[in-house]
Amino acid sequence: MKRLLALAALLTGPAAAQTDPQALSADVRTLASDAFQGRAPGTPGETKTVDWLVARFKAIGLQPGGPGGSWTQAVPLVRTKVAGGTMTAGGMPLVQNRDIYVSTVRPVDRVRIANAPMVFVGYGVTAPERGWDDFKGVDLTGKVAVFLVNDPDFEAVAGDDAKGKFGDRRMTYYGRWTYKFEEAARRGAIGALIVHDTPGAGYGWNTVTAPQGENYDIVRKAGDTRVLLQGWFEGDAATRLFAASGQDLAALRRAARRSDFRPVALKQTFDADLPATWQRAESRNVLAKIPGKTHPDEVVMFGAHWDAYGIGAADAQGRTIRPGANDDALGVAGVLDLARQFARGPKLDRTLIFALWTGEERGLLGSETYAGDPVFPAAKTVANLTLDILQTAGPARDVLLVGAGQNAIEDMLADAARAQGRAVTPEALPERGLFYRADHFSLARRGVPTLLLMAISGAPDLAGGGRPAGQAWLEGYMRCYHQTCDAWSAAWDLRGAAQDVDLFHAIGARLATTRVWPDWRDGSEFKSIRAATSAERK
């Protein structure tokens, strides 16, 4: 009877979980301190971070969740950096961080590109299921492909062929920079450059340049290559470049929304001669678990990423460490608090996994490595619940849902929010493509139903000040996104963040005490992937 009462308390009501805002703050204060050096993968900051996280899981009483009974999973990386050198387009100098921002993910000592033809490929999308092909068979071998950011219908209006084909303002994976770089590589391009604009990208130029020429990639197998040079054109610089080629970029943007768009060869050729450094680094995911008592092979996963941007150029105040306090030390703190709460409670039927990923900021590298070589098969992973940036402005009347309409976990989110007296609000900024920008996506691509809480998806309806106050918080945070000022503050009010962590506790407990297998909605691109493994869940 006592156990039944404890389980009922675990699953019901706003008091079902009590995430401690002060505990969240204390963990973030530690992880975002200078001692952790910005938590860049493959650095002394990683060693300190991983050791600290493993010690925390041990102290909480969890078991190792990595391969072979270890606490970590190896993520072999290539760490690169370009610095100095020259770039031109048709003789027009291109200054790094001002006109252009580039990096490489190849293990090379120098990036040399000479007289490479430049081809504007519109949005660079090939989507046969949507009746769309921007390339029209044009050969990109040895060329530099120039893309627009986002999807073909991002700016579409009534009468444009693209209108509604890609979800209107809701970005699909085709709009992500990762897809565009991958597509350029598949087509043999030597370089890929995206024209930056803040509305289409979802972030400003300062976010683009934040890595300061540094990049990471997983160690790839022979034949699985990436373009030699990848990056972005600053918007005004791109307009000047196109004008020098006799092209009107604004007109080409409109043309790219037509189904008969064909790539446009620019008059200029691209040249680059950039010194580069590279090294192999073995980074690590941190994995812990609480085994289930009756169905230990079925797992519910909570996740966040421990990495940030490390040490970079000094800001106006001389700060060089980019501490990633909210992105994503706060998410990590939430996962640690969930681990504490579940470890104190009754043992549940299914296994709980607490995953802290590396390399999210460089392209979801840690979670992608795990998804490609999982410790717990995707077919038996019930759900992945990811925390990546939580608001720090106090209690909210709502919770923001990223990727509305994807799967049935949203119904559980609505139930949990209702128990807190809150509502669910679909993300206000679907054009940012957040559903494809966090670690849960690596699991979603393998069919695992996912839920992401990410506070930059819109303005929360704050208990103090409503949505205008939430908008003020959002705008203030975005100025610090990936910058040195994403730092811990004693002024944070983490009661709202604690509310959101409590939502995940309620959902996770519900999933771990039933045999429910939440599914993707009809129309989701992931439904057929999940269906292919349905026999393994009977």
C-alpha cells in the first residue's frame, strides 16, 4: 500500500515533482564558471566537465549507462581551425567575420581553392516527395555552391510555386544549414556558402561568427567526405557580390520560389588560401541509468548537451570564455535534478536513461554518434525528452511546444501542464527550425518519439508581466546567445525553469510506469521509420 501511495504521488498533481530552483542555479553556477573554460569538446574543459558529471551521477546513486558498463561513450572527433589567409571573389576581397565566415571540417593543414566557379543554387533543395528540385541536374563538382537560408516557401506569397510546400514559415530539415552543406558534398562541390539573413537563419551575424574559425566533425569513414570549405556570406556583402556579377539578389530570391528555378552561374570565381590546424580528439557522451524492474530493456531517455563554445576572442569587456550558462548548462542541471528525483522515488517498470551529450553546438555530433551506435536500441527507446535552453524570468502561465503536431507525447505534455495550471502554446518562431536543431533530432531520425523544450522558440506568458515581459526576456537572451554574456546570474528566477523540468518528470514517470508506446502523428516524416520496427515492441 505504501508503494502504491508513493507511486500515485509521483504521477499526479502539481506537487508530483518539486524541482529545486536553487539546486538548478548552483549546478549552472559551477558548470558555467571559468574553471570549466567554456566546456569545449576535446579540451581540458571537457575533462573537468565529464569528471564532474560522472561524480554527480555517482553521488545521486545512478548506475553507468554507457557501453560495457562505463559512464561514457567515446565520440571520436576532428577538431579544426582556420585563421588568417585570404579570400576573394572575382578580385573582391572577402574579410573573415565581416564579409564572410568560413571553417572546414576536413583534417587539412591548408585550405586552398583556386578559380572555383560559383553557382547560386537558390535554396539548394531536392525534395522529390514535394515535387521540388533546385539543382536541375547542374554539375557542382569542384564548384562553390551559394545557398539561401531556410526553405523555398519561407518568404513565399500567394501565387508562388513554393507556397505551402514546406510548411510555410515552419522550417523543415531542408532549411537547415546542415542539410545544405551535406547536399553540396553529395554533389561534389568544393565549397558551400549560405547567404545570411537574420529572419531566415533565426539568429544574427554575431552568432554565425561565434566559433571564430573553429569547427568539429565526427571521424568519418573513407568516402564519407564533407566540402572543403563551408560557411556564410554576410547579407550586404552577398548583395554587393551578386551586383558585381550583374545579378540582383532580391530578384533571385523571388525566382528561387518558382519550381522552374535553375541554378545561376556567377561571373566571379572564388579563391581561398587559409592556414588550418587540426587534431584528433576523443570526446565523450555521459550516460547514466536507473534500471527498470519489470521491463528493463524498454527505456525512457532524458537528455541535454554539456558542451559550449569554449574560449574565443575577447569581447568589449575582455571576456574570452563563452560559458553557455543557459545553453545548455541549465538543461544539464535539469537532467541532474530529474535523476535526483527519480533516484529518491520508487523503482519504475522501465529503465530511465540520463544522457548528457557532447558536440551539440557543432552539429549534434555526440547524439548522432550515439544514435548511430546506440547502447539501447532505438526500437526499444520509448521516448527522448530533451532540455535545451530554459527561460530564467520566473513562473509562466504556459509552456512552449516545439514541433507541434509531430507525435503523441504532446498530449502528455498538455496533461502535465494542465496539472500545473498552465497551457501549451505552439512555438511562435517555427521559422527557426528548432525541431531540427537540438539533440533529440538525432533520435527522431531513427524513429524515436521526442519532445523538446527550448525557450528561444517564442515569448513565454510570464506570471509577472505576461507575454510582453516574456518577449523582453527573449530579446535580451538572444543578444547573449553563444556569446560571453550567456553567463550565470544571481538575478535569475528559475521557478519557471523548474516548472518545465517538473513537466518532464511527470511525462517520464507516466511513460516508465505503463506499457504505452507513443507514436508519431500521421503526416510526420518519422512515422514510417518507427513503423518499420514495430514487431520489436510486441
